[in-house]
Amino acid sequence: MHSKLPNTGTTIFTTMSKMAADHNAINLSQGFPNFPVDEQLQELLARNVKENVHQYAPMAGLPVLLEQVAALVERRYKRMISIGTELLVTAGATQGIFTAIQALVHPGDEVIIIDPAYDCYDPAVVLAGGKATHVAMREDFTIDWHELREVVSQRTRLLFINNPHNPSGQLMTAEDESQLLRLMEDYPNLLLLSDEVYEFITFDAPHRSAHDHELLQKRAIIVSSFGKTFHITGWKVGYMIAPEHLMKEIKKVHQYLVFSVNSLAQKTLADYLPSAPVDGLGDFYKEKRDLFRQLMAGSRFELLPCDGSYFQTARYTAIANEHDTQFCEWLVKEAGVAAIPLSPFFEDRRDYHTVRFCFAKTDETLQQAAAQLCRI
């Protein structure tokens, strides 16, 4: 058997979650909350179970959900979008990303990925026949725009940007935004895939979105996630916004990949969106972040800045000199807490002796985990 993905194995998320279960450890590795979803959302789901919403939804999404997403984008970003030509409901953000890459990247096309990067980017490019070029962030998880420009050429088809950034939890700055805009101006054929699944989970600095600039609106595929926003990761529902000429091609692939997305979930989300507390998500998760940082103040970990997402990165150089994957294995077995090593997010597996903790957990879980980590 000749593998299409010879360098791809089981994801680090699956590996560490399994280790957590095997060793009865507290799972701060995989990015999913362990607290209940909004009661209103549960009630709407229960009500819709009894309604006639169990057959195929339209390929692009239920019209009522498309209308609500467009209203959300207008409220949040002051951007008007066409629900008929620029919007697509997807079976989670990952399916949306894969679909966009299959539709827009041709064999031999160059695609730039900034590491550490979410692990679905590279395989999607490889399967499309594209050439993925990885540019690593600096050790402080800032983008080296000079190095990035060195690898961009007129042959470059697409650039991935993830903001707020997973795994670092950092946000693009005003300077990053300016550099990105200049790059897109200098390379008029370059497309942008803007992964913004944590867009509503920001804290002390503003989220700078591709929605904010007319130039990017015309050339960006913007990916969002209901799963991350409303902590319903198991529902696997997201959406993408792109200009009509790009969305037309994306829909061609989408219709044969999944055709349409879970109708019950779509109807429930459509009912929920008008009153959904998206503007309060930043404050909700900021309390989680601040609690975890406070609880970890007495530990030997060095906590790095966290401006968005629900991930806290931490250096462990004061504790050990092991490779980060080995350290995370030790952490599960000896400290009873599962984290994610960052080296699998880099193509070259570089090791900054840094791990990622998910703080989207109950206060009790964070307290127990921090107490065990502080004993190290």
C-alpha cells in the first residue's frame, strides 16, 4: 500500500487524550470544555427534535441559519455578506478548511503555513497535490514577516493565518495586520485562508479579523466554528465566508464531500443565535484564564502570554530538559495531568520546551489540576 500521507500518524490530540484516560489523569490536553452547554441551547435542541427538521438540509445550509450568521457578521464586523453566494455551513471548521484547499489548491501550487500550526493544514495541502512550505514563528510565538516574505513568490497560491492562534493563544498585533495587508497588496494573486475559530474568545487586546478589510474580504476564505464559540465541539458545525468566485468552487467540492450538514443542529443554532451571548465569551474565558494563571503562580512552569483562545502555553525549562513529547508523557504518568506538546505543531518538530494546557474546564478541574502541577 502506497500511502498518500506517509508522514502522518495518529494526531497528538488523540494520543494524549488516550493517555489521560489510560492513566486516569486530568485531561487539559484536547481542546474541549467539560462543563454543560447553555441550558437555552439544550431546550431548543429538545424542542426541535419534535419538529420536521430531520431530512437533508439545503447544500449550503438552512436559509434561516444563513440569515442569522449574516446578521451576526454584520453586528460583529459591520460587514454585509450575501447568504446566497458568500456563505457556507460546514461540518466543522476542519471540513471547511479541507474543502477549501481541495477546491482552490492545484497540483504544484505553493501554500505557506506558519508553524506552530493546527495539524489539519498540511495534510489537506498534500492531498490536493500542493506544496506546503512551513515558516516557523519565533520562540516568543511572533511571526517573522521578513522570513515569511523570503518564501512567498508569484507562484504562491495561498497563505494560512490562524488568529487567535492555536496553540500559542496569541493575537495578531496592529503591526502584524499591516504586514499582512502589504503582503497581500504586493502579491495580487495570493489567497488567504483565515482560520478564526476562536474569534469570540479574546481578552486584553482586540481581535483583528480578515472581515475588517475590503482587500482581504475580496481574497480571503474565513473559517468560523460554532463548536468553539458555543462549546459544542461534538456537534461539528462551522461556517465559511468567501467571495463569490471562490465560494462557487468551494461548494462544488462540498456537495460531494458531505452534501449538507446536520439539519437538527442547524435549526437549533438558527433559533439560538439571536440571543446567543457571544459578546460575553471573552469575559467568561478570561475568568478561566485568570483563575488558572493565579493557581499556577506557585508552580515551576513559566506561563507565556495568552490573549485569546482557551489555551495557556507554558515553558518547563525550570523542571526538565526532556523533549516536550517525553515531558508530556511523564506529566501524565507522574503528575496525573495531560497537556499537549508543541513540537508536533512544527514541520521540523522543533522543541521550545513548551506545552499547552486547555483551561476550558470547570473551576474544580482547574483547581485540582493546578494543585497537582504545583507539586512538581
